[in-house]
Amino acid sequence: MAVVATLLAMVVCGSLMDTAIGAVYAVGESAGWTTIGNVDYKQWAATKTFKLGDTIVFTYNKQFHNVMQVTHADYRSCNVSAPIATHSTGKDSSTIKTYGHHFYLCAVPGHCQAGQKVDINVERDASTLAPSPSASAPPTSASFQSPSSTPTSATVNKPNSVGKASSSTISLIKVGLAIAVFLCFV
């Protein structure tokens, strides 16, 4: 019985680790969250493959910009009257915890209309297509927090390749643990 409980604990911990390790993306990369320089946030997001556990970082001058998470309809129309969340520290980060679209825009008049908005889409991959109790739950907002230290350009401007490799490694470890436990019972 103790072996079964240990196996169950390892599987649960391994599953949680999959979403805890992720890449860090700086929205707009070196330009940041701005209207200067004609950053195409739609194109920026289209070149990324976002996954659960990834962190999205918005860096901007808080005197001139902010970040609002909004619904799809409000994103499309640049409506800022009913945001899901509003952030204004100048260094806001969000760890993606749900699949689906996460819509953000700047609420300063004219900024969204000028293109300062981004759709972060987290698609399910083949390993997550199996039905589960949480698979049918509607997406919820991502949690925001201000980082206690400013990420370096090396860690913010590109995906964390170590995190991505770790996710693959963790999957292999889980398979290895399952085989080892199976062999113990044979």
C-alpha cells in the first residue's frame, strides 16, 4: 500500500512540475509594451508557442501605459470599461495557468487602436487532449505579479530553453518511474 501511495504522489508531483517550469517571454521583446516603434504585437505573438507555466512579462513606462486583461469582445473593440484585471507597475508579469486566449491591451486613449494589444493563445498539445475534469473548465484569468527583480535580457527576450528541455526531461522521468514501479510488481 505504501508503494502505491508513493507512486501516486510521484505522479501528482510530476504533473504539477510540468506546469511550474516554463519559458519567459517579454512582450514586444526589446521594444517592450509601447506605441513607439510600431511594434506588431499580433506578429510577435504569432511567432511564439505559449504553454502552461510560461511567464509573460510586460515592461513599459508606467507614466504613459498600463496593461488590462479583457474579454475577446473588449479586445476586438478596444473597450476598457470592464477589464478582467488592470496592472500599472511598469513591470507586470503573468504566469499562464489556463489554456485558451488571454487578451491584453493598453487602456490609454488611442493606444489600443494604434495596435498596443496582444492575444496570448495557449493551445493544448497532444499530451493534453485526453479528457480530464479541468479540461472542460472555462479559461480563467492569468495571475499577475510584479517581479521582485528585473529579469535580464537573456532570460526575458527569448524562451527559456532550459525550461522547455526540463519539461521534456520531466516527462521522460515520469515514464521511467512508471516503468520502474511496474517492474517492482512483476
